[in-house]
Amino acid sequence: MARLIRFNKPFGVLPQFTDRGLAGSTRPTLSDFIDIPRVYPAGRLDRDSEGLMLLTDDGRLQARISDPRHKMPKTYLVQIEGLPDDAALDALRRGVTLRDGPTRPAGVRRIGTPAGLWPRVPPIRVRQSVPDCWIELTISEGRNRQVRRMTAAVGHPTLRLIRWRIGPWSAEGLAPGSWEDVPPPRATP
């Protein structure tokens, strides 16, 4: 039976088990938190993003979770600079054009500051003259830095990005740096 792990990746942690950066680098990696042989991330999450990662020892499950062809929704809690108007949110809902082409339409809504959210270390840069707010954004593809590029395309740069949900799995109840085994989904024909 396949093993599936949900992990709440802290800010600043590389989403891989080794640091392929500069020689002598001491950047934290997944191996600083997870000591399980032969499990691999199902998708990536940038070093400067936080939240849910799924890891598995099953290559087919890994592909089903991470491959955009399967359209598994990914929901992010996004703190953005400024207060988006309806036109900005509608643009995200329709899909925006990035340098690598148009995105699929996204689900988006304004939300309050998420309850029970852990503090980010280090905290985001706060500017007294520029307000910020939170949105919940759901996409079904996974291009490099896509959410950040989408919010920037509508004039609201991302300040903090937390992947909250991948398909049926969420980061709820899982402290940063913690992981647990979860039941893998049933195989589909």
C-alpha cells in the first residue's frame, strides 16, 4: 500500500531533501523534518512559501497529485499588498495572461485574516502607507511561482503565501514543521 504524508512546510525550507545550492550551504531542507526513506514530494512549494506539501513513495500517486492534467485543485491563503477591487478579482476568476501564456480560471474570494494562523518567521515587511488583505485562491495547475505572478498581474503583489489545501488534504491542525501519515486516495480505474 502506498504511503502518503502531509507536511506543513515552514517558510525558508527548501522543498527537497538535499540542498543543491552552494557548497557548504546550510539551508534547511525536508530532511531536517522528515527522516523516512524513499518518499518524495508530490509537487513543489517555493522556499519562500509555506504550508501543505504531500509526499509519497508511490510514483503513480505522485503523478496524480502533481500533474496538471489531473486538475487537482490547490487552495492558497494569500496575503497581498493593497485592497483588490472587483475587477482585479474577476480577472483572476477569468484567468490572467502571464509571460508563459494564459492561466486557467481560478476560484478567488476575499477573506479575513485566517483564524489560528501561525506567525511567519521572519514576519512579512509591513508598510504603514499601504494596506494589505487576504484572499483565498484556488488553481488547478502548478506553474513556477504561479500564484505570485497572478496576483502581481492584477496589481497586488503577494506578501505571504500559504498552500492550505491540495485536493481533499489540508494543512488544518498541522503545526509548521510537523507531518503525519494520511490515508492515500482509492485508486481510480
